[in-house]
Amino acid sequence: MRLEPEHELSTQNSEPRTFPDMKRAFDILVSGMGLVVSTPVWAVIALLIKLDDGGPVFFTQPRVGRGGHQFTAYKFRSMVVNAAGFAAHQAAERDDRITPVGRVLRATAMDELPQLWNIFRGDMSFVGPRPLMPGEIELAGDGQLVPLEQIPGYVQRHAVRPGLTGLTQVFAPRDIPRTRKFRMDLLYVRRANLCLDLRLVVLSFWITARGRWEDRGRKV
């Protein structure tokens, strides 16, 4: 699905052009440094995943990026090998598909470390709405399965690059309806600025240090 240009223009925030340029420069510089510095961590995680169940180290998945363009997102595998058939559903609390090593990786967000490559390439940013899967669905309150494309705000949230962290990821409880999450995403799209991005990055490091990314409620 490719979004029309006018949808992108309608949600651009009022920040001067220098902010997107600074944001992209920050992404390239920090992701590049992170890829180099974190190399020993990658080796340790890869070894632990292999020792855990012998399956593949990485998990790749199509995601929807800016303007509706799809890209391949990279993650350390945190679920059992045969979990791919359930990819369109979010992991639940105490999900049996998550491996023992995967639980630690997800709690600390270390499973998303390979997405530094996605940021360096320009598929993603450090801060932005969570990248969604094509065809992702949600179970509505009435028990109906609802495609995310039908939820108000889906199109507008793709006016910016998806992020490794963001307003919704940090402040929204995991199990609230997507409608509320999309509203927070749109708030970020409209009000994004350098100070907000830096604050969200700092808070994300704090959540990682406390191992609270898998908490269903408040993280900060």
C-alpha cells in the first residue's frame, strides 16, 4: 500500500525544514556509531539464541514505512521458529511462543538492536510511530478482527519515518486500543521537535535499563 502525497503534506508539523535534516543527521551518526560499538553485544546475543534452540539468529519481517512504502525490518529472533504463522497478531502477555532468551531480549529491547541498520539505511528513525506490519489486525471489543488500515489515523501516522521508540511506545500501555495509540502517533507527527525526540530517547534508555519494555502498563 502506497499512501498518496497529499496525506503526507496534510500532517506535516510546523517545524522548519532544519529539524528533519537534523533528525536524519542524528539518525545516521548515532546508528552508525551504534552498529560499530554494539558488535560484541551482537555476538553474545547470537550465541545465546543458538544455544537456546539452535534456530536462526535473525528474524525478518515486512513493515510499512513512510508514505506507505514497505521495507524489511531486522530483529534478533525472540520467538520459537514456527511462530511466523502468527505474525499478524501481537504477542500476548506470557506468550508461549517467546523463548527464554527472547523474554530477556524483549524486556530490554535488545531484540530490536538490528534495526540500527534500518535506521542507518533510512527505513526508520530513532523516534517515530511504531512500524506496523502489512495486513496487521486487531481484535476489537466486540470480538471482530479489524484491519489496522481501517482505523482512523493509520494513513496520517505514515507521514514520518517509523521509529525504534516514540511517544506511544514510551507512554501508552500496551493493551489500549489502536485508536488511542494512533491518536498519540498523530500528536507526535504534528508536534515533533528536537527536544521531544531527545527526551524520548533518554526515557527509552531508562526503560531499557530497568527491563520494562514488556510491561503491559506504564513504563515510566
